[in-house]
Amino acid sequence: MKYPAGLPIGETWVDAPSTEPVIFPYDGTTVTDAPVGDVELARQALDHALAVREVVGRLPSYVRRKALQSVHATIAAERDAFVDLLVLETGKPLVDCRVEVDRTLLTLETSAEEVARLHGETVPLDLLPSGDGLVGFWVRKPIGVVVGITGFNYPLLLAAHKIAPALAAGCPVIVKPAPQTPLATLWLVHLMREALVEAGGPASAVQLVTGGADVGAVLTTDRRIGAVSFTGSAAVGHQIARDAAPTKVLLELGSNSALVVAADADLDAAADAIIRGGYYASGQACISVQRVVVVQSVHAALLDKLSERLPSVVVGDPRSPETRVSALIDPKSTARVREWVDASVASGAKLAYSKDGELLGPTVLTEVASGQLVWDEEIFGPVIAVRSVPDIETAFDTVNASRYGLHASVFTSSLDTAFTAVDRLEVGGVVVNEVPGFRSDVMPYGGVKDSGIGREGPRFAIEELTTTRMAIIRPRTS
């Protein structure tokens, strides 16, 4: 970590009123003490962002692009250090933290490229006689100050998803990271501010405030901001939307993502995907496999293939390259997941597999009824629930019988089934013959129903963070 002490507010770094330890989830040791902000610092950050709103909105394209490219180059050079830091503050396995840094680099690179594509178009106005002789066009303008609030599971990537598109669009941005994982985000913000100043922009275009819900409330309810972009739980996201109205909100919320296995699926590929998609990031991903809906005729065969693979899932120290499941973010989260599993078993579910010990290992439940939290809600842990259904149509109905709708995947060898899934599944993304967690940062990512509103991915987030301005001109005739 190579940044000043305190919090990056305004053009400098200011002292925080207090600090809190960042804990390595695997063994409970302290990584370092991190600065903790308060509502006064949040108000200061808002004032600074509003003061430079017009300046940032008028920054030349080359300045914004140069800053993003510079940060991309620096993170690429410091890749291993970022990976190591992410392992320590999140407790995620090393392999998943490497993926996070790679996706962060892609987000920065793509956002820099999209700066050159931020434009409007001309429009014919003479479709009615009254428009004869008029010239019409529209342009995109920055929406204003953006407040980005991120979750603990992918702190660097989620911050990049807020910061890079906002800067590309010409918007000042204030980031509030999750209290458990502020370190990589602080480093990213420091690099972005340095790059902005070097390119000719103000450091206060990118700021960061840590703190609790009171800090978040100050940031999201200020009527002077242009948009709030939040990644986190559905309950908190819905509260933010209510409190922030009528300010625009972009909500990337939770899910209980489903993987459907059709009768004609490649069962080996499906079993591999369930293991890979259910347990990456220790299950702490909003599009990890949670519900497996399998057609009855291949149900037993699929369970056999899962049983063959489950013992090879390595549980242990996240710093080891072989580890695939490690400690959850904190003991409270671990206790909650265990309680949900125990409650489902007490209600009739079968515990088909469990590698539970000091660390919560990969778990498989079968015969889980609707109404159980492990089926209906987002578990955010290394637990999957498998249910058999009579046919593919029932499978699609089962996926849709959820208040969530982020991603789902379908394993099939039929193009007809694949296109039917794309048409019928009520989710933001359908993935065929891959894990639902396969997410490309150049695609429009987001959910429907209680999984949120708005889309991420640089091109689409930039559009969300701009407004169209229509122009109609009648040239002088003399």
C-alpha cells in the first residue's frame, strides 16, 4: 500500500477522526488500521465534488482517457501487490483475487476506450412540415456528482466499476467502500487522483469517505448529486432507492442464481460448472451458483458426478494457490450460513455433502423446499441446493419463481432450449453451458426484479451516468 494517511477529500488527504482494524478473515489477525470517516467529512466531500462538477464535466477527452490509462498501467505493474492485499482484507482465495485484479484492469482499459465513443447524433426534423429547415441533434452531458457505494466481496473491482465510468463520463465521484475492506479501494483512489493531476485535472474529482450507515445516508440523500451507484444487499439497496428519490439510482443487488441442467446436457461439464460456480470466492458472489435445477431423468447421475468432484475442493488458507474455499468475511456471516443450513435440514432437506470444520466448507443440500432461506434468499456462502423437476419447462418456471433475477445458466445441447431460456428466464443475464458467474465486463450487467436496476460494464455505465441534451436550431435565413 502506497498512499498517504487519512482520507482523500478535496485536493488533499485529511485526518480521519478515528481508525478501525482491518481483519484477515482467515486467522483474525490485523492487516492494518484503516481511517474511519464521519458525516462531517462526508459533507465536505460533497461540497468539494460539487465545486468541481463543471470543471470535471468540461475536462477534455484526452485528459480523462490519459488518467484512466495511467492508472491501468500502474495497477498492471503492481498487480501482485494488489492481489496480496485483496487476499488479506477479503480472505478470498488467491485465485479469485487474481481474477479480480485482471477484471479491474479490463474495466479501466475499456472505460478509457469508451471516452472516445461518448457522443450523440443528428436527427431529421422534417418529418412534419413544421420541421422544414430545422437542424436537430443531441449530445450526452455528465449527470453530475456520482456517489458509489461498494460491497466487501470484490472491493477493488466494484470501486473500479463506479470510478472509471464516472470519470469517463465527466462526473466527479465519491466512493464509500465497505467498512471491512477499504484498503485496495484507498490505493485505487490515490492512483486515480495522482493520474488526474498529472493529466491536468483536479484531485477532488475522485474522493473516498469511509464510515457507517450514517455516512452513507449523508452521501445518498443530498439532493445536489446526480446519481447513486450501489452494490450490495437488496434490503439496503431498496432503502437507498427510497431515501434518495428522486435522484437516479443504479442498484446491483443480490440474487440466488440458478443453474439448470437439461436432460440432454453434458453432465460432466455441468458438474464441473456447479463446483466451479458454486464455490469460487467461497460462495460470496452475487452470481455464484446457489440453486441447481435438474431434470429428473439425469438427477441421480448428476449427483453422482458431483460426489466424485466435491472431495477435491481444497478448503484452507486463501494465500495458497490450491485453495478454492476459505473463511467468510467474518464470524457472524459464517454463523448465519450455518444457521440457514441447519434450519433447512430441520425442515426436511437432505445434507448430501458437507466439509464443515473450523472453516465452512463446500456444502450440498437436496430436497430443499420453497420457503427455506437457503432456497429463497441469497446465502452468500459455499452452499448449493439441488432440486429435481420433471421437465425443462418446469425448470424454467422454478428459476422464475424467485423475487431475484440477476443471472442464470442452462446446460443443454439443444439450440432450441438455449434460445428458449434466453426468452423465458426472468433475469438480467442468461449464460448457456457456462457458470452464471461468467460475467464479461464489456457486457451490460445487472438484474431485474429485486436484483436491481440499471446496468454496469463501462459502455453501459457511462450511458447511465450521462443525460441526453436535445438541440434544435433554425439557421438564419438572411
